[in-house]
Amino acid sequence: MDVEEKIELIKRKPTEELLTEENLRHLFEVGVPMRHYIGFEISGYIHLGTGLMAGAKIADLQKAGIRTRIFLADWHSWINDKLGGDLEVIQKVALSYFKEGMKQSVKVMGGDPEKVEFVLASEILEKGDYWQTVIDISKNVTLARMMRSITIMGRQMGEGIDFAKLIYPAMQVADIYYQGVTIAHAGMDQRKAHVIAIDVAQKLRYHALEWKGEKLKPVALHHHLLLGLQEPPVWPIESEEQFKELKTQMKMSKSKPYSAVFIHDSPKEIKEKLRKAFCPAREVNYNPVLDWAEHIIFREEPAEFTVHRPAKFGGDVTYTTIEELKRDFAAGKLHPLDLKNAVAEYLIDLLKPVRDYFERHPEPLELMREIKITR
């Protein structure tokens, strides 16, 4: 596979942003050993926006010959008060439910989970020279910029926060450099920290990214954030600018279970959630069910997506591209309920290996249920 083919793999859905394609090409051309990482806070159940979006991109990166790593961010989760702010519980969940859930997510999206490295953040953070890198980064970033960057944790400016949260963006950047990462991967909501990582690349004295005497900038790869199934706080959405303002409230969230499908949901739960989903007739833009279809079902085109309908409603119809599906939906040729049912059936089939795994190995889910009851 040549460099351009690798870049096309990395750019395809669900990639939404690549900072920058030129830098990625340069890293390939000079022969830098390519290392990817994506870091996850450890909190509740894994939903499709986490498992399948990250899993799809990891699969693409593996096909491009890149070493992949999932960073289980236990200290970061502790800073951000996940799972009651109990570090021991966070670590237990990270190494059981979350690790196994992400392995299965990578697998169903076409990747090899055995080729993914899993690293618990505390294994790295407890080394003294990691904090040297944090300080080095911090000395090259203003307080105002750090304050703007803590919104990656869902915090709004002006909200009271404890001081530990100010350290969070510098730690996220340090994670990249300390691990020698060339491709830093996350959802679009974490781009601010990644932009800092790119901006400080030439200024670092400790653990800079270097190859043959050249200080390099990491690539930032951001995948699409799936829309939640809930109705937006404002409808209709009149412009892309308005959508950007509402995007955080519209994304899939584990704190709103009705907005998300979790990777181990039963067929009944998947059907119920999709049936209740916001999916206005003829509306193609900002429609969560079509959003899921585009980024999961039609990630690779041509695809084969069949909507089963009674003959009196037009009979079965098969779509091979997202544009065909959107065209029929916009024209009123495809009813929202038929689309919802078809997407639900597709997800039920796609996620069957994940459900089967957790049926054979119930302990991680039992741990999660126990935490939910006691936390």
C-alpha cells in the first residue's frame, strides 16, 4: 500500500478532521515509525459513538500499517470525577469492562483487537519524568488558553471547578509526547488539546517528537461525533452556525441512556430506542437516524442496506450509497419508521458478536451493574 492509499484510508469516514494531511504525508515520506493513540476517560457504558466510531478508525489505521494504542485514562477520569472520583473503582472498570468492550468494538468494525495495545495511564503517570513533560508544556501555554481548553471535559467557562482540572489539558498533551505518538486520535470534542500539542511541538525540551534530528509535529485525527437520538433543544435548525452552538447538547451521551445505543444492548432495547428516536419525515440534515446510517452503515461504499417493507408500502428496497438513501427519504419515498426499523435490524446484527462475548463473559457487566447500584 503506497502513501496516498494509506492517507485515503485514514481520511475516510468517520474521520471528520485531519490536522494536517500535509504533515501526515511528511511523516510517512521521511519514514517515521507511526504510532497512534486514543485516550478514553472511564465512566459509564460504552455507546456506539465511542465504541464503533473509534473502532472503525482503529481498523483503518491498522490496515494502513500503523501501530494502534488505547490509553485507559484512569487519573484523568479521577480528575474529572468519573465513577464517584474513586481511582480504584475507575482502574477496575478500565481493565475489565472498558478494555474488553473496546476490544469487541474494534473487532466488529473490522480491526484486530489483538494488535491494539492497552495502556493504563497510571503506568505512565507514576514515572517522575512524565511530570517534567507536563511542566514543559505548561510553560508554553497561557492560563487563558488552558481555561478555554478545559471545555473538552464538558465544563463551561465561568462554572466553578477545582484546580486539578486546570492540569488536565497539559496532561493530555503530555500523554501524546511521552508515548511518542505521531497520530493523536479523538472525537471532535477534544480538538483544543490536540491543537495545543501541535502548537508547542517546536518549543518542547523534554520528550519532544523527534526523528533524525528534526522536531516533528504530531497529526491530530478527529472522528465524527454521532448525534444522540433525542430531539434537539431547538428545531428546526436553520444554519450550520446554529448547529455548532447546539452540537454538544445533540451528541450521543451515556448520561442520557435514551439518546444512545450501548454496544451490549439487547435486540429489544435497540429496537425500542430506535423506534422512539427523533427522525422527522423528509428532513435529511441533523437527523440522528440518518447520521448513524451514514457513519456506521455507509462507512464504506458501496454498501448493502435493505429496508424491509410490506408490498403495499413499496416492498423491500436496497441502498448502496448514503446519497440514494437520503434522496428517497427527502422525497418522502421512505417512511421514518421503516428507516428506524432497518437501522435497528442492522445494528442488532452488527453488535451480535459483542452481546455474545458478554454472555460468555458476564463478569465485566456484572461489575458495571454493581457500581451503578452502589455509586
